[in-house]
Amino acid sequence: MVRLAVIGVGRVGGEVAYLAASMGIVHELVLYDTAASLLRAQILDLEHAGLDMEISTDLNDIRSSDVCVFAAGLARDPSIKTRADLLSANLPVVRDCVRILKSYPGILITVTNPMDVNNCYLQKTAGIAKERCIGFGGQLDSARFALALRERGITGFPFVLGEHGEHQVPVFSTLSQTVPATVREEILSELRTASMEVIRGKGGTVFGPALHIVDLIRMLVKDRRELISCSCVLDGEYGFSGCSLGVPARIGSEGILRIEEWKLDNWEREQMESAARFVTDLCRKVAP
């Protein structure tokens, strides 16, 4: 029996709870949100879907969950230029929830933006092993990268590393053909704004993030040991420490099983170093 906890049951958090339950990946839910009316509405909606499972709102039950998705806080809207701009708005929410996650024994998936900074902050302040703190974003960025490559007739396995934001790093050196710098910059520019048309049109991204988060949960509970891009708290990998950054990681039932250190080309290495400087600076600013 797999128990999933979701902290913050708005658009993405609520959809994750529904998908994970309806797909049979989890068997019990623990839902928490400071907006009581929203929480009640989401529970009723799940019950009306005919899902025959226990749904708890007891904070104490979070500690016994196998996986906890942290999705609380403000989401991007058209007025918010970058994910990093959400730091001042969402840091108080993250700090309030540290008490809930103190020494949490399960696997934490951080979704709340700016995700990399929040993942590092939660790992340090809640005292959770870094192998069990996974920042979500790389899967979604990689899916968008795949779309950009497909539109140009470029084949290969798409991976995006670095920050989940302006400093993301699409990896071109592993593709089946050489991609010139001008095309790389063109694609990178597209990736940086990939979510904005969705946000302007419907108020926020839902389907893409939710489905990829549920896929991550599936990898964890099924011990699939798949290689994905996710944000990991680094301790010397790629030459970086004191930050959480998107890297290739093997994922299983114990969390992050192994971080793979790829040989990046010069363009990718420069982008990765820029991402690390940016995220590390933000992590230092919010350090307890």
C-alpha cells in the first residue's frame, strides 16, 4: 500500500493527487492546504470521481507517507516574468511548512517555484537526507526540449539540466547530429518562454507538470531505476556545492540512487556554470 501526501492542493497538486490515485499508483492520500474551502472541495471532487480510497487531512499522517509532493505557494501568472521572481512570495510558505517536514523519512518531491532554491532550503532546514529530496522540473523542460528538436527534425534523447528557469541547460552534445551555436541559442530562448503562452491562455500550466510528477512518483514506488533530469542537492558533483541543480539522476525506491556526471561540451559547461552561480547565490540569500 502506497501513501502519497500532497502539500498544496491547488491546480497542480490537486491534479497530481487525482492522477496518481486514478492510475492506481497510490492507494492512500494525505492532503493539506491552508485554504480550507479549497481542500474540502478537492476532497469532494475526488470522492465524486468514485475513487475508493482513504483520504486523510491529518498532518501527522504526512510522516507515514511514502512520497510527499510539496506544491504549496503562489504559481506563476502573466505578471511574473521568471520563476525566481516567486522567491520572496513563496519562501514564507516554505518556511511555515518546514515544521511539517522536519526529519521526514519518506521521499520529498519539491514543485514550488523557484524549485531549485526551495528544494535546497527544505533539505537543509528540514534535515532530510539529500538523496530523498528531488526537485521536479527537468522532466518537463526535457519534454519541451524534445518538442523543439522534433520541430527541427533533430533526433536524439532530449535532456535539460541546470536551473528550472532562465538558466536551464539543454544538452546538445548527446544528440545524433551537431547543432550549431545559433540554433542552440534559438532553442534555449524558446525553452525559457515555453510556459508563458499556456499561462497567458489558461492561467497556469497543469497537464504537463502533473503528468510528469505522477510519472516520477511511479518511478519511485515501482523502483524503476530510470535516468531522468531532476534537481539534486549537490556535494561536489559537476564541481558544485551549496545548491540544488538539475542533473542526470538514477531514480528508485530509495530516492536518488546515483547522479551521473556527463562530459559536457564548452557551450553546455558555460551554461551549467552560469546556472550554478545563479542558484547558489539565491540559496545563500535564504540560508537559515
